[in-house]
Amino acid sequence: MDNNIKEKMTSNLVQIQDDLRVFETMFNTAIDAVHIQDVSHYPILIAHQEDTIALGLPIIKRSDAASHYDYALSTLEELVGKNVVAQEKVNDFIEKYKASGDSYCILVMIDEIATFAFQARKL
């Protein structure tokens, strides 16, 4: 990743951290519901600025909230099914997910770049 992309991602991650603080209760409720309803052991927040995406269930629209991003809630299973995560990378992903402990797993989609980030649930 070149320096311009790294700087842009760092700046965007700071904005996402701000959103996580503001919407912490909403995010926690949505993620906990995925666990409680046994939908998945691997819920994933998606942060994006597209008008629409074909992933997850929308939970926050920046046009309706004081948010930097739109957020959707997805699962590892959906991302594998839609080829966002390659099948051969699933075990590596699960290891990282488990190693991150009680953190948010966030798929950050900015322009043409998509990356996963893990952020502690208590900021």
C-alpha cells in the first residue's frame, strides 16, 4: 500500500472510531443480536460511503445520522458467499477474528479500497 493510501485509511479509521463512540450502543445491540440469535459467530460491521451496497443489512445511514459513514451489519458467511472473502482465507480470517477478542470487526470500504480493521468495543 502506498503512503497516500495509508494516510487516507488512517484518516478514515479515525472517523470510524468517532462513529463507534457515538453509535456504540446501536452497534453492540446489532452485533449481540447476531450472536444471541445464533446467526453467526462472526458478525462484521461494514463502513462505506456508497449510495448502496449489496452486502449486509443497513443499520445507519449517514444522511439520517451525524455519521461519517453508512454502516451495515454482515457476517463472515455472507462475505464468503459473495466472494468478498475467499474460501481459502476463511481459516486465517477466523484466527484473526478470535485473536482480536471482544473487538468490532469492520470491513472498511473507501473508494476502490476495502480492508478489515479490528477495534476494541470499549473506546
